[in-house]
Amino acid sequence: MTEDLTRQSAAVLAAAIAAKEVSAQEVATAHLERIAAVDGVVHAFLHISSDSAMAQAKRVDEKIAAGTEVGPLAGVPLALKDVLAMHGEPTTAGSRILQGWKPPYDSTVVARLRAADIVILGKTNMDEFAMGSSTEHSAYGPTHNPWDLTRIPGGSGGGSAAALAAFEAPLAIGTDTGGSIRQPASVTGTVGVKPTYGAVSRYGQIALASSLDQPGPCARSVLDTALLHAAIAGHDPMDSTSINAAVPDVVAAARRADIRGMRIGVVKELSGDGYQAGVSQRYHEALSILEDLGATITEVSCPHFEYALGAYYLILPSEASSNLARFDGMRYGLRTGDDGANSVEQVMSLTREQGFGPEVKRRIMLGTYALSSGYYEAYYGQAQKVRTLITSDFNAAFANVDVLVSPTAPTTAFKLGEKLDDPLAMYLNDVATIPVNLAGICAMSLPVGLAPEDQLPVGLQIMAPAMADERLYLAGGALEAALVDRWGHLLIEEVPSL
Amino acid sequence: MTSISRDEVAHLAHLARLDLGAEELDHYASQLDVILQAVARISEVTADDIPAMSHPVPMTNVFREDVVTASLNRADVLSMAPAVEDDRFKVPRILDEE
């Protein structure tokens, strides 16, 4: 291969590596050099694992030389969100409280990536403990959007999305609790999928809200996303909420990309006011393309979606305040104030005060309040009922349509700092992505063009029922192919050079 | 739903083991108030007969075989601890002085 290796898709790289046209070590080196050249301005990575990446690439080359069978993504580099444990490599979840921590074990996602012969380049930046929509809540400074370095790359998985958009890696892993894969994909012109809850193991993912969290694949094209999805999904006995069923054939769906006869529902409550003009424009253009491709479009109503944000910001902080209780400075991570005089309780309070940032403290306090005696029923209990209502809305909609669509985010990438001091304004970014997590279904965001007013990417969200993840790839693949026909290339090719 | 006082915030901080400073207490008191008022709208639709949903996966009692496997490497684990003594985690005093 003579072309720039960092501009290739994962599928093309894997084929070239398997055919010995290029070595996995050359591919890894090209990406590490790209990171060295541009990550100073993008700051997608918190940690570069050069040694382990090159060692893994060497193993892949040896396997291929020996004629050993390798996975369909063998030798392809990947950027890993820093919320997933990787044995011996720093894992901080974007928090100061875990600075310097090296996990003594691999998360299941990492174990599967290794088994698939994928080369992990390093750990990507994120909002602290995945709380945020901009990566500005990272304790290690924000990530910059490669489309415009003064803007946010989305969050919480802004580092993974920016790494893709900056051509630092062709594949990335994110985690999605309320939109943390999809909203970054939307604002960086990349593709991201939140799989069905329970489809990808959460073992070794540092927990935010256990009933909402879900790891998933990110890439620059629908097919690459499907290939990564297939590599990480499947039952895991180490996660008691892992679904013990066959993984839908997402790769075949991405390749087939045929939506003739597909029934697509437009969610009325997610299509009205409150969207930036260019977002609405590109969204409606995408709908007419889907119709031209042979799908039928109908409007459906999900009347309880307007309560989803409220329910989410009670359920998430409640679960988070409980999950984050484990960070007490006793067995690992930061410990502050251990002067011999302070009690264990004082040391815990001092450690957590120093180790957590403002958004984490805010949500811990909110969750502690919502779960406290006297308020539990009024807040957490009521929020759980809204969750039932939202799931019923989805069930009713999916009785009549195969997939639902909406814009992924209300706006294109906003400016760094713009919403940092207004938590509620920041939370509103997630209004279209949150219902999916509450119901535990699956969804994809894929780019559908640039907003005319700011020349920044717009994302379309496709939602499908639980364990029907293949429908995302069928519809997403068809739409992407039609857009590539129109543009002559993927949208990401239009990103300004850094 | 009621508004949240500074004293309540201080109590919550204690429950959550956060040694918040005075400025932080004021800051969070006003912010939590705004957020709680925004989310309280959910009570408009939550009738008594709607079942609560804690989780999207309708599974209970997931069991596996009780198979003995290797535990984590002790040296790996202890090397990440803030303080260690005699192959154990060392913690600050847990009892009040008499």
C-alpha cells in the first residue's frame, strides 16, 4: 500500500494486512506517528500504549507469517476509552482519583479486542466517570474537535470520536449511558453505535449507572462499526446482565444495506422545535433519501419522551452515587489526608473532595438526595415509573415500524466553555439520546451532512428494538451508501487538515 | 417538591463523604435546587398503578457453576494500594481514641 495508511478504513487495512501487502507493525507505526504529530492540538489521548501496541502488532504479523488464522480485524489499530480496564495500562476514567492506577485485570471488551488481534494504541479522553457531553469535565483538560479546534468533540466519549476524526485511529471503543457514543459521533462526523443493553459485556467498565451503561463500537464508516461490533458483542458469564443469545449478524446487514420495504418511524416528539436550523435541514434531507431508497416513512408519537430527561437525571445520579462509593482511597487510587491523626472517615472525605471534579460531586450529591429516606419514593421511585412509560412508548411504536429516527443532537458542536457553567443547558444535549438507554434498546448515529450555517457535521439517530441491532446497520449502511454516491466520499473526508 | 437548604447540602455532603468547602456548599445548594425543580416535572405522569422499572433486562437470579479459578495476582493488586503493610492494605485508624 502506497497511500497514507491512516486514511484507510479498518476493512481495507485488515484485508491488506492479511494479504501481507502491509504489516501490522507498519500500520501501528503510521498511526503512532500520526498521534505524535496531531494529538498536541487535539488531545484525544490520555495515554499512548506504544510498547504494548507494537508488541501486539508484532504478534499479529508473526501469526500471519506462520499461516495461523486471525480475526477479521487483525492488526487494525484502535483507540480505547479510558473507562475500560486494561491490564497494566493506566486507566483513569478521566478522574484525578484514579491517576496512576493500572488495573490488575482486563475488561471483557479488552480481552475480546486482544483475542480478535486488534492493536490497542492507547486510552482516550473523556468526561470524568463519563459524566458530561463535551469532555470538558475531564480532570486532564478537554479534547478539541478536529473540525474546529475551538469546539467540543462531544462527550463523554469525545476522545474516542476525535481520534477517529483526526485519523489517529480507524476504530474506537466508547461507552454510552445517555448518549456518550452517539452525541460525540454526531458532532465529529463519525459513526457510533450503542448496542442493546446486555449485548456487550460491562465487566471491567468502570461503572457510571449500571442499568444504563453499555460499551459499543465507533468508526468512520458503518461497515467498520459493524466489524468492531461483531468483535466485542456476545454473552459473558462475568456480567450478570449479559444477554445469553446469538449476536445479530450486523456485518451481513451492513454489507446488504437494503431498506426496500423497511418501515421507518419519525418520532414526533424528537423532530419539532429546539433544533438548530441546519440540523433540521440535513435531517429532513436524509428522510427523503431513505424514502427514495424504498423505505416508508410515518410519524409516530412517543408522548412520554418529554419526561425522559427528568427521569434520567434522577436515575443516573442515584446509581452513580452508589457506584462511586467504591472510590474511598483505601485499596487503590488517590489517598489524601492520611497524616496518622485523621480517622478513616476523614481520610475518605478528604480524598473524595480532592479526587472528584465539580460535575461528579454535583451528581453524587443529587443521587444521594434522591435516594435518601423521605425522598426516595418522590424522586427515584417516580423516575422508575417514567422508565416504564418510555419503554411502553417504544413498544407501541415498534409494533408499527421497524426502526425509529431522529436527529442525534439538537445542535452541531458548540464552543468549548459555552455551557460549562450551566449544568441544565449541558444536560439538554442528551434529550434525543436518553430514551434509548432508559428502555435498553439499541441506536446508531451516523453523519448526514454539514449544517450550512457553520459547516459542522450533523448526525442522524436510528433506533431499533432490543436485540435487533442488525436493523441499525441495514438502514445506516443504505443511507451511508446513498450519501457517498452523492458526495463521492464519506463526510469525514471533508474534515480540515490539522 | 421542596427546595433544598444549605444545611441539607451539608448533610448530603457528609453522607456522600465529600469534605466540601463553604463556597462549594453555597454553589451546590443553588445548582441542586435548579436541577431538582427541572426534574420534578416527572410527577405529572407517574400514576400509582404504573410499575417501577429498575432495569431493561427482564432476568432474575443469573447463576453460574461454582468453579475454582485463579484470583488476582496479589503483588499486582497491592502495588496499586496507597499504603501496604505485611501484604495487607493499610488503612487509617477506624476507631475513635478513648
